[in-house]
Amino acid sequence: MNITGIGHIGIRCNSLEETFEFYTKGLGGEKAFELCDEDGVPYLTYIAMPGGQFVELFHENYTGDNKPQKRSFVHICLEVEDFAKAVRQLQANGVKVTSGGDGSPLLEEPFEERTPDRCGSLCAFVTDPEGNDVELMQFTENSKQIKGGKFHV
Amino acid sequence: MSEPIKGLTHVSYFCGTPDKFKEMLDFYVDKLGFAPKFTLDFDVGVIDNYRQAGYAVEAAPGDTWIAYVEICPGQFVELFNMGGPFQGDNSVKHVCYTVEDIRTAIEELLDRGVEVWEGPKSLGKPYDLGEPHSPGACGSYTCFLEDPAGNEVELMEYTDRSLQRAWIEGR
């Protein structure tokens, strides 16, 4: 199989404008292009995230309540270079940063002293206006994502 | 302003029952070819926290909680041995993986017994390698799969006309 990486995640939006603002002004993505129907009406907005991957925003509603207890999708995760700096930047962009995702407590200072999770990486979360969690992760020298570890299932 | 973020590093799914978790591992490891990277185990505290928050956990302490499988260096799918039943039509439509050569990928998937669709599975059009296939509106070749938990998976090969590639290379 010649899969080379994650290309994009496609999200349907009940709050299109807010979700667009979240991924652009909030997380630092840039509008890359739109796809339009025969009448010239956009049905899909592509947002380029740093690193050459995309978030697709479908101009399409969903009928479920998008609660994590009812869905298979848990979160997407963005790698950050400097955890504390990224958290402060996102807060400055008006994004709420939490310790564990939607409904969990706000991440508390000092961000520099955040303890790594069991995977060895520094983690925090933001949640988009649709209720999709987006994890922030800085790898450390102990990250199992880099070093690997026991694999038993 | 975008400097703090380097890129998308993983996507994660609740798999449902322990049997579904094994099916999901089979799909992402044996069918899509992602490499086992590491697992974490459940303990009592983790299970209690999830159950209190309304999540289904059938596994016991000491059983596998999370399995990370590697797509390429630094990119992963994270599978949770819990969750479900999955209900309703929710926000995330699909996750898309880039491939070098979509025909080869489709041939391999069909050989491994994976159903491959021209569009989303709900449209009911199996991918026919015998028919000429044209790129989508974005200029890229695509096909669709469905994982055992019911998540739509897209595969995409960028071409010289891909709007995605034009954007990436224009930066």
C-alpha cells in the first residue's frame, strides 16, 4: 500500500461561518480554495493548515447532536513545536484551551510545567464550534509516538 | 501566526466493542498497511472516568485501551477499545489519506477483500477499475472505503491539476 499520510479531514458544518473563523483566525489555517456547484454556489471550502494538510468544510448540515459519546470520531491532533507558546498563541486568538476536550476544565498555568500524558507527549485540547475536539501535542524525548513501545492487543 | 502548529499528526476513533476494536486494527494494519507503534492499557481509574462520562467500556483493567498505528513517520491513527453504540449523523464526514498511485492502492485493497467505492459508500457505486476514471472537481483522483466502525475513509492521489497540490506548491 502506498499511503503517504493524512491529506485532510472533512467536516460538515451547522455553523459554517464560526467554524471557518475557528480554523482560520483561531488555529492559523488559510483559505486555500472553494469548490462550487453549477450555479457558482460554494459547497466546499478548503482550509490549508500549516504543514500542507487541509481541513475541508462542507457547506452541509448534519442532523445528529455530535456528542462524543455517540460517535466513533474522537479527535484530530495537531503537532505543535512549543506547547506553552502554542497554547498562549491560541488563547490570544480567542480560542479556549482545555485539559481534556469538550466540557473539561480550562488548561491552567504554568503551561511550561505541563506533565506529559501516558504516551509521553504534552497534550491539550481545543474544540471547534461543531463540537469536534482538536488535540494539540508536543512530542518529547519520551514520546511513544516517536520511540514506539510494546504493542499488544 | 500559524507558526506554533506544524501539521496534522493523528486522527482517533472509538471502535466500539472489543471485537470491533480487533476488526478496526485488522482494517488499519492488515488492509491499509499502517504499522503497529504502541499500546496503552486500561486501569480502573480510566475506566471509571469514562463510564461516569457516559462512554461504554466493555474491556477490563489490563486490557488494551489505545492502539497507535503509524501511517508514516510522525502521523498516526489512534484506536480506542471502547465507545459506541454510534448514533446519528454527525459532523465529521471523512478522513482522507494521500496515496502515490490510486490504481495500485485500489488493486491491493480489492485483493485484500476491502470494498472500494467511487464515491461515498451510501451512493452505492463500487469502484470499477475497468472503466476510465476522471479526477474530481478538485483535480485529484479519489476513492472511498468504510472502516468497520462505519467511518468514511477517502483515498486521494494528487495530479498536476490538483488544487491541493497547486496550493501546497504555490507557497
